[in-house]
Amino acid sequence: MKKLIIAACMFFGFAGIASAQKPTDAKQKPKQKTEKSAVVKKDKPAIAKPASMTKADGTPDMRFKANKEKKAPATGPTKKDGTLDKRYKANKTK
């Protein structure tokens, strides 16, 4: 009896899963394509470089090569990658 109940539950479970899928209707009309060739694309205007290579808060924008070169030289010992070594007192900030 237990096997019969389990088999019935499995049958109704699989039937419920199969009916939950959205049926595809072959009779549906495909969407009409709009003609994109009739629409003329406008060229985008050239983007000008910012006059002052700074951020909105006034600090230099480090994405630009000129601002990277203007960076202040290190005051104390540095690591292999060129960053300041914070183990030394001269490089620590308060």
C-alpha cells in the first residue's frame, strides 16, 4: 500500500511539474521587425579632454599620466614597488 501511495504522489508531482511549463504556441505570429535602416544614426560629438585634469573635489585625477608624474617624491625609505614603507617614522602619517 505504501508503494502505491508513493507512486501516485510521484505521478502527480511529475504531472504538476510538466504542466507548470509555459506551452509554446507555434501559431503565434513572430514580432514584426522595425526597419532600422530608415533611422539615420547621428555621429557622437568628440569628447574633449577636461581642461583641468582634477576631480570635482579639487584633487588631481591620477588617471592621467601628467598627474602621476607630478606626484611628490617619497620622503623616506620605499619598498620594491616604490610605495612608502610605513615601518619607518618618516613615512607614517598622523
